[in-house]
Amino acid sequence: MPRTLFRLLLFATVLPVAAAAAQVNWSPPPLGLMPAPAAVRASSGRVPITAGTTFALTGVVDDRLRTGVTRLIVRLQSRTGLMLSRTLTTPAGSATVVINCKGPGFTTPALGEDESYTLDAGAQVVLNANTVAGALRGLETLRQLLLGDAGGFFIPGISIEDRPRFPWRGLLIDVGRHFEPVEVIKRELDAMAAVKLNVLHWHLSDDQGFRVESRKFPKLQQLASDGDYYTQDQLRDVIEYARQRAIRVVPEFDMPGHVTSWVVAYPELASAPGPYELARKFGVFDAAFDPTRKETYKFIDAFIGEMAPIFPDAYWHIGGDENNGKQWQANPKIQAFIKEKGIKDAHALQTYFNQQLVGILHKHGKRMMGWDEILQLGLPKEAVIQSWRGQKSLVDAAKQGYDGVLSAGYYIDLMNTAASHYAVDPLPPTADLTSAEATHVLGGEATMWGEWVDPETIDSRIWPRTAAIAERFWSTGQDPDVDDFYRRLAVVSVELEELGLTHLRNADVLLRRLTGGADVAPLRTLADLVEPVKGYQRGGQQPWMTTLGPLTHLVDAVSTDSPGARATTALANNLLGDAPRFSLARNELEARFTQWLEVRAAITRLADQSPALREVTPLADDLAAMGEIGLDALACLSRRIAPDAAWRDAKLAALDRAARPKAALEFPFVTSMRELVIGAVEQGQLATMSPAEWRARVRSLAAPPRRGRE
Amino acid sequence: MPRTLFRLLLFATVLPVAAAAAQVNWSPPPLGLMPAPAAVRASSGRVPITAGTTFALTGVVDDRLRTGVTRLIVRLQSRTGLMLSRTLTTPAGSATVVINCKGPGFTTPALGEDESYTLDAGAQVVLNANTVAGALRGLETLRQLLLGDAGGFFIPGISIEDRPRFPWRGLLIDVGRHFEPVEVIKRELDAMAAVKLNVLHWHLSDDQGFRVESRKFPKLQQLASDGDYYTQDQLRDVIEYARQRAIRVVPEFDMPGHVTSWVVAYPELASAPGPYELARKFGVFDAAFDPTRKETYKFIDAFIGEMAPIFPDAYWHIGGDENNGKQWQANPKIQAFIKEKGIKDAHALQTYFNQQLVGILHKHGKRMMGWDEILQLGLPKEAVIQSWRGQKSLVDAAKQGYDGVLSAGYYIDLMNTAASHYAVDPLPPTADLTSAEATHVLGGEATMWGEWVDPETIDSRIWPRTAAIAERFWSTGQDPDVDDFYRRLAVVSVELEELGLTHLRNADVLLRRLTGGADVAPLRTLADLVEPVKGYQRGGQQPWMTTLGPLTHLVDAVSTDSPGARATTALANNLLGDAPRFSLARNELEARFTQWLEVRAAITRLADQSPALREVTPLADDLAAMGEIGLDALACLSRRIAPDAAWRDAKLAALDRAARPKAALEFPFVTSMRELVIGAVEQGQLATMSPAEWRARVRSLAAPPRRGRE
């Protein structure tokens, strides 16, 4: 019996209907399924996938479904190497896979779509759905179910009932700071479909660039895009590509702040006289629309009137964030306007602005969405609030009767780990909301802000982490086993690459560029052990960077979830958990620490030929220092010699140095190294306490004084 | 002194002006320069590249040059990680790099452009050119000159005078069999520019697909493209992208044969009644235009009239190859036409067809180009002949006064090695042509026929091999040192990847897909030791494949130039050349052979979970068998025990089995394994002859009876 099938059946026993309702008592789903279905029941048997495998469509059939099935066939071909027929079979009873779709659902994707489906693999594979969108979601599950063993490829016997927990499951892509060409957006849409996300929130303008072609206001793209913008045909092409995958596209044109690019082209829109230049740095800029002039609204009306037919979604994101109000304060005419109208302050002025926008949007058939700053007294109730400053604003909005979408906790540009994002829930059991209020929580969005990504690196910043967030939005429960969570994430990661994503392959490209083509093995060892600095630290580490700078540093090549760090921490835990023998994992740790010394030597040599590696050598030095400390600690533990406090203090001081970020990178396992040091020193205490007590003591003594995260 | 600079200076001593004229006495160029410049002189000194590096343009400046300089700056940034200014400096004297362009040259690229340039790096870097095209060529050389050492990045002191040997240096990309989206064509153009190719020959229609949008005849793309075609905007976009790089785009619409896609849409064009279906298999099909009907020419006239303004180049490729004549023979009206007009045979009828085409092309301002079948009595002298059936037709054409371009020997779809293509010269010293006739040889074209490539694999089929062909077309001499040739090719290969090519990165994607995400190391070891079968053998190995089949087999992941095979052969040569001691390279060979046994075990395990690997296990078995044979032979040599004839015959028989292609792959080092076997058996002969005589005897006895190539 193949291991995977065994695993599947194991779960089937433990978990006849897996966690359909509750968030508690939830177990990880079998196979690599991500997001986990609402209910899974495994059965014996299998449906072989061979060169003779056939497909049938019954019920409603449209172009989305037909091309969706062709996509699945092509992907099964790619994985199996088999030549499959794309010709659909009749009658359905004779087909290997039958997709039965009861209705078309929304032919243009819309909020509130029925995305449920059932999938049964017994004598044949039968996928049932009420809508094409549901069928497309089921096809992605079917793709993930493909297994192989000595008997060939097959779909395991299984019965799945599935539906999403939240109706709004989005990914924001900011193309304002760095432009992402059509082919990049398309591959992100492929990946989104693979993990059942259904909203592309396309952030199309910002201080650093205006990214769409306007025929009414052509200076926008001519003067404020550096030539990097989407033509209207390209916008339509992307939106149709999304529609084929039942993904909505919500455009964002941020205003009244974040508008430097608009006022580069049309300075008369601003609240202070121009001329303006495109922002190249990052942060909050002063430019803001003048909300007191009729011409401003006439312009916005004409612009939205031009764009509204291109974007069929009912929602329109007006941004509304981070307007610092400086231009408004400094402009006497605006201050006079405030006084005259009895407007309280800048916030109220922005609400006034938003109220005008609501009218304009209505005229063009759109509902307003905005960042949580727009949640001010007087905001029309139909507005949707996107919470970025914290979960509280989502709860506040829901209590006041506004629909809301959570992005706080899903800022993937901050380079936090997949597990940390996964831990955030749009609607935790602790949320202080009535069930009626809770229905206002529509879901969430991961946000790929564009300061530090370009077409070569963006995939590795979005994926595979966003698959974890997608599971959070789709599935009812949470995987309690971090190791299994990362195992499933690794499966999805390789699957995404098969769909054309570049997050794995491009890492090596960056390493080869850094080494100038030489052997990348030592650099890869180091790269696997570090993580990018979290939050907004990178800007401090590389203050000279602008939108025109090179995203080709080591930090651009490494994952937010260091596999080497996870492995090192696990080994250290095994060793210290094996007190007082300390033999478990000893050899692996010794080999690892020894390798770190070799890595330093190799990288030092490489840096002499590849000066781009010079910023990396201090990290290699740190790694070697930690290797030496680790070997020392291991020797002390195996010889049962407890070193003294001076030794401990020297080692801890060295580890403090290693813990300091360098080249915008950090080692996320320094605390484990501290525990090894403390463990060596504290050996004697094992005479007076149980191994578990001792382990807790070591953990507590080793807790870093100021920093650290593991 | 850094190794690379030392190497540079070494060559400077040996080669004050490198091989500017002659093909003999030519030495490999220093650094990674490919194609090699006509003349290189190294000097001491260096121009540092730092964050303060600046650029200036003097003389003629246009958008091509300005964006070309920006591209260079971005690439230098990527490699160095430095933030460079894109603002050009004045005065030029204070800039790090000065580009001085004396005239614009052809603003639309055209045959006969002056592409020469000089580049001097002393106190500053000065690039001089007569045309923008020449300046762009020089900028690519400058990009290749970037070096680094412990002192930082720099351009070494150097003086280069350079110009191309041939004016027509092309790459054909066939998008008929497999479509290649715009972004693929653009990255191929980037790579072409990097190695100074100047013609994209775009094969846009064939039996398997019609790939451009016609507004006059929309059924062409609607019925005959599977939805995979270029809009007219996309064609213009690609042509402008090429123009920016001083690359001509010559379209090919193959006729009167290879026209199944045309007649799927418009069956009335064919010489036999329809309906027709798109070809899915490969080979020669019967469909041919009816050359006797006026309506055929009217259609072609209208079509070319629509397309001619889109393609600005003076040349228009009409194909003209592989018309099997069956439809013409079977059509009584065509036979009656032949009789009536006194046309001799099908060849003459095709010449008649071509004569009509020449008139149509003239009308639209185009000169005809075609495959060498069109070289028939009566062909207008202005036609350009592309020789694919052999070098003879190029010579015949030149003698008759026709311009010609060589493609025989540059069919990169046949999966021959880079060195074998490099050995072919469009105008070898042995060519029986007067110098006047020789001027008709315009150059050559590598041909990427599309049967076995898709967007994921095409780069690895074109690159880096085509860089070798590009050197053949540009440079005067030939690198006599195969090892150095491959060293330079490896440098170029990594450089091309930096420009966005995917030939290296996608190999791992294919391996990960084959293993289902498991560790790919053992599969990579095997992949590095095999090469795709050469010539047209793959069709025989995978007869079930069509244009819709999966190009995701191991053969799609491996290079035509197995680095592992080259290394194995080199080691075996070292060992046998070290007779009678046989100690040189012994340990390396032993480690290698032992690893081959482990590879079999690992791949057998992997195949149990990844059935797509089943076709690979026989290769793993062969590899293990060769590993055992190798270890046996090594043992015999080191123990000075000569095995008997029965041992030899059993080993040679096993090697014969290993030499047979499997899964469309073959081991290119089997002859070396035979030499080890023969060497072991023939040890005794060392008593009676010199080591050199003995080595020759082993080589001769080991020469494979039927097959083999190394």
C-alpha cells in the first residue's frame, strides 16, 4: 500500500467527516489538499488515470467550464507524461471523470456566488456543482488528488463535500510601486485559482506610478508610468482571464492621498501647486486631491466613467488611506471651505470627499470600497471597509453595519512566516460580534504591496505563503500540526510551480547571478538558513533603494520560511529533549555545524570574485561563529562537562551579535543556539529535577532578552 | 591579480591583435566574450564600476540608444546590486562610460547595416560606433566585460575593434507547430541581441496552426489557431521590441505546401476539396495551394497587402519547401493547366507559382526569400535562397548569382551538440566560390522548428547552443579548444538567464514535476549524463505524441551537451593516458561509478511513487550496469590483472545494450566505457609498445561497431 494512500485511510478512520463545522478538534486533511475541504471521507478503491482516461460534461456547459476541463487535462498530462484525449465523451456513464454542473451561476463573477461542490471517486470520478464557479473549484481539488504508486497514476477513493467559509477571498497586487506585466498577473491568477481565491484586488495607481491607459486623460500613462502601464485591451484580457477562473477583479485607484502620479500628469487636481515628480522612494507623500473644487469631481467622474465599463465587478476601491492632510492644512482656500461648510476637520473633509465619490460611483453602477480610514461618521452604509490597521476596525465596522474584509495580519510584504499569517482568523471565536453582525465579515485579502518586488521575485513573496492564507479564508478548521502544515505547503508549492509560478526556480537564478555563475551550493546552504527581516526593517537596512533599484540581493532570493532554520530548531529540540543522554540528533547537529564552517570559507572565496556577495560575508561569519558555538556546546554535553558563566556570557554575546540583522537578513534560530549554550551550562541541574523541568528551565533561561522569534 | 584578469593579460601577450583576419592561428578570446570580437587588445588598468558610475551619450542620440543604455544600466545594477543613476551626464569627459554614435544608421533595421564599433577602457570607457545598431552591439560587449574581484566591480583595461563577418545572422522560430506567446518571443529577442544576432525569422503558419490575426480573412485565426495567435497589435509590439535591439523581423508564411491551416479556414485555396482539419502530428502533409486559379493569387495578394505594412523588413519568406505534389497530380484541372501552359512538371509549376508571388511581393515592396526548393530555372534573381538540404544548394545559388543564407548544419531542433553546430561554417575555406560569388553568401540562420518545444522548454533548446552559432556568424575565427569553448558557453549561459531566459531554471521545474516534488538530486545526476536522441529519432521513440501532448518527459529536461558525459570521457582519457600506472583520475572515476549504482537505487524508489519516471528506470539500470563495468575495469587495471575475452565480450554486450536509446535519451560516453573495458583486457600489450601506441590501439579496438559519438 503506498504511503500516501495509507495516510489517507488513516485519516479516514480517525476522521470520518473531517471538521465540517467546528474550529476545534480539527485534523490536517489527507494528501496535499490545500485549502482543506469542508468534509472528506476516504474509501477503498481508486480510479486509475491512464492514456485512456476520458472526461464528460453534463448539465450546463459553457466556455469557462470547457476551457477549465481542458486546463485540467493539460495539467494531468504534464504531471503524468501521458497523452490524454481532449475530446469529451458521451454517454457520461462511460467516462472516467464526469463533471455535472446544474446551473451557470454568475457568468460574470460576483460576490455571493455558490462555490460549493461535491466530488466522489469510486467506480468513476463524479464532480457535482450548482454553478460553473463551483465546478471550477472542484476541478482544482481533483487536480490536487492525483496520486501515483507502483500501480500507476490514480485518483484515490474519496468523497468530498466542500464550500467556502468566506465569500471574499482576495489577493491585492500593487503594481503602482513596481509594475507587473500581464503575464505576471496571469500566472498569479492561475495560482489564485489553484488555491480557490476569488478576488484579485488590483492596486493600479500610487505615488510611484499610474498603470492604466486612459484615453480621456492620456497624460496619466504618458507622464506618470515610465511607459509601464496596461492598455485597455490588456485590462480586458486580464479580466477575461480571471472570469474564466471565476475570479473577480476589483480595481483600486487610491485617492485622495497616494495620488502623486495623477498630479504629475494633472497638477490642477492637487491641493498645492505643482509641478510634481513621480515618487521614487517609499512612504507617505503629501500630494492629495483638492476636495473643494468641482473640477476634481468632474475629472474623477469622467475617469471612472471611462473605466467602469472595463471593470465589470460591482465593487470599486477608492483607497482612502494615509492622506497626511498637510496639503489641505496649508491651503487657505481649503481651510476656508471647511469653515464655510462647517466641516470639523481633515477626517470629516475626507468623508465629505467620499460622499461625493459614492454618488459618482453610483452613477456608474459601482459600490464603494476603501481602507479603514474611510470609516468615519457619515460614511454611506453600502461602503465596504478593508481593515489594514487592525482587527478592531473590522469589528467596529461590522457593529456599525458595514461589510468588511480583513487585511491586517495578511500583509505578506512584511515578510512574516506562513504559520504566523495562518494563525490570523478574520472571525475568531473570540470576536465580540452577534451572528448577524458576523455576516458583515466577508472574508479577507492578502496584500502584496509592491515596494520590494519585481517580476522576477514577486512570486516568491506571494507563494506558497498565500496558499496558507487561502486555506484560512476557505476552510473551517486550522491545521494544529505545524510540521504537517509545512508538509502540505511544500506539496502545494511544487504544484504551483507546475502551473507556471516561478517562486522556486527564480531563487537559483538570483543565487547564480550573485555568484557570477560559480557553484551556488554554499550560498544556497546559507540562503536556506536565513529569513528576510520582518516588518518595515528592510527600508532601514537599504535606505538608498528606490523603485529603480536592483532587487537582486540575497534577501530577494530567500524564503520567509527558512527550512534550514526549522530543521535546526527541531534538531536542537530533539537533543535537549533527550536529556540527560543528549544523543538524539547529535550527529546531525554536528554535521550541520561543521558544514557552517565550510560555508564561511566557501563564501569568503566567492566574494573575492563576486563583490555583490560582500554584504553576505558578515552573515557567513555569524553562521560560522554559531557553528563553532554549537560544536562547543555539543562537546560539553557529550563529555558531561558544564562550562562556566564566563564561557556562557561570551557565547551569548556572540549570539547577540549574530542575531543582529545584516544585509536585511536574520537567522531565525538563534534562540535554539542560546538553548544549546544554556543547556551545556545547566547540565548539573539535571541531578535535581526531571528532564521536562530541566528543559523548561533551559528554555526560560535562554529566552532572548530583547529580540527573537521562533 | 584576479584569475580572470590574469587570463586576459595572458592572451594579450600571446595575441596582440586577435585573429582579425584569418581563420587559422586563432585563439579563444579572453573573458567570456561570445561572440569573439574581431580584434582585442588588453591593457593594464581598470575602470571601476561603483554606485557613482555615470554614463554619457554624444553624437547621435535616439530612443533606441537611450533605452539601450538604460537596459545596460539595469543589467549592471542587477549583477552588481548597486544603485546606479539613469540620468545621463554632461560633459561627457566626466562620465565613466561614454557612448559616441556618429550617425543613426537605419532607423528601421535593414540588411547591410554598419554594425561595427570600437570599445576602449582606459581612464574611462569609450564606445564609438557609426550607427545606433553598432553602438547597441558594443553595449552588449560592454555588458559581458563586467568583472569583479576583491577590489570591487570593474571593466578591465581593453581595446576592442569589432564588426560582423556576415550581415545576415538569424534565428528561425517556428510558432506553427507550438505557439510561443509574445513574452517568449521577447525574451528570445533579448538573448539574440546579447549574442549579436540580427534577424528573427518568424515562421508564422504551418499545417498545425495559423498564428496571426487577419482582419481581411479572420477565419484564419478563428478556425486554424486553437485560439493561439498574435493580434496585429502584438505583431507590431514584437517588431518594435526587435527594432529597439536593431534586429530585423522576417515573416514566413509557408506556401504552396505546409498550408493545412490556411485551407482549414479557406478550403477553396487548396488543390483538392475539403474540409480539412488542423494537423496534430508532424511530417509532410498533402495540402497545397491551387496555383492555377486566379482566386488563389487574389487571396494571397490581399493577405500580403494586409500584412506588408505590419512587417517593415524588405524581405518576405514564402517557404516553398516540402510540397509533395500529390494534390497537384491528382487534380485533373491542374494537370490540364500544366499541359496547356507547357509547364514541364510539378517543380516547374511551383516556379510558375513563385513567379506570380514575386510580382505580388513587388507590388507590396517586398523581396522574396524561400527554402532551397525554390531554386529552379526561371526563379527571379532577386530571390534569396535559404539552404536547408545541404551546403551545396548555397554554393549552387551563389554561382547562379542568388543571395543565400545557410541553415543546413544549424538545425537546432535535431538536438546535436553545440560543438557540432559550431564546426559548420557558412563559407568554409574549401568553398569553391570566387570572391565575387562568395559575397552572395549573406550568413546563416539557426532554425528552431517547433515540433518538440513549448514555452517551458524552448529556451533550453535554443540556448546556450545558439550563442555558439552566433559566434560562427559574427566572428572571424574558430575556438580550437573545445574545453575553452564550453567554458565560455557556460559563462554566456548564466548571462542569458540573467536577461530572463529560462533554459537553466526550467530544467529543475521539469525534474521536480517528474519526481512529484521529492528530492531531485539523483534524477539530476542521471539527467546530466544523458542527451536527447539526435536527428529525427524522437518521433520514433514517442510515436503517440502530437502538438497537444506533454513535453514534460526527462528528454525535455536535459541538455544537448551533457556536462556529465564530457567529464566522464575526460576522466577516462586521463586514466588511460596514464598507462601503465593508471592512477590519474582513478579516485574520481571510482566515486562516479559508485554514485551511478546509488542513482539506480534512488530512481527505482522514486518511480514507485512517481509513475512518470517508469520510462527512466531502464536508463538508471543501464547507468548502474555501466557503473559496475567501470568499477570492474578499474579493479582489473589497478590490480594489473587482464581479464579474458569472455569477460570482455560480456561487458561489451552490456555496453551495447546501454548504448541503445531509451525514453528518447542516450548516453554519449559509452565509447569511453568500451575503452576502459578494452584497456583492462589489453594491459599486457603495454610490455610491447609505447603508452601512446597502446592508447591508440585501445581507441581503435574500442571503436563501436555500429553506433556512438563522442
